[in-house]
Amino acid sequence: MHRKKPQSGRVYRIGEAARALNLQTSVLRFWEGEFPGLQPVRTPKGQRLYSESDMELLRRIRSLLHEQGMTIEGARRVLAGEAMPELAEALSGRNARQSADDGGLLADVLKELVEIRAILTSNPSKENLS
């Protein structure tokens, strides 16, 4: 499928994008199938061209998966706005302190989850989600 060329800014071929992100080209091709927002422009010969906005999305995906240790599904939800990134970071354990004062962060996360649960149970939808 061909799309219009990017309006302005630098474009990166797949090899250039992979080198800039310190990833393999196969990873970028795989992520295209996993993340709907990632759709690089294709030349008539099928070569992928990544725009600056594509590169920013790739950096975000790499951060969620490789640095924060999220699953692909979790990263998809964060990118789709279905999950709170702060909560996702907290639950990943990567940013939680491993000391005695962990209780503060975990207590905040638990409080937030309880509030979300209260909102969901006080406003039942027409569909039964159980």
C-alpha cells in the first residue's frame, strides 16, 4: 500500500531508522504489524520511508517495550490512550524504587485503581462486561 510522501522534514530508510534506534530492521517490520499507528510511507518499489513523526513513535515504542519492560499489548494500550502511562510505568517495576519507601508509590497506584473501580461500578454501562 502506498501513501503520500511526508510533507516536510527528514525521512529515514529502514536501515537508517534501525541504526538510529539501535534496533534490527526486522524489529521495525514486525512493529508495523503490531502497532496500527506505525505506517511508514512506501515508495513505488516498496521501500519504507520513516518520517520524523514515525521516528518519534518508534522511540516511544522502544521505550515502552525495551526500557519499561512492557508487553506489546500493554504498549499498544498506552499508545491508544487506554492506559495511563504513569500507571504502566509504575506497574512495570522499572521506575519503582527497590527500597523501604516503595510503599508510597504502590499506595498511590492502589488508591488510583480503587478510584477507577469506584467510577466503573457506580456508572454501569448498558453492556455487561463480566
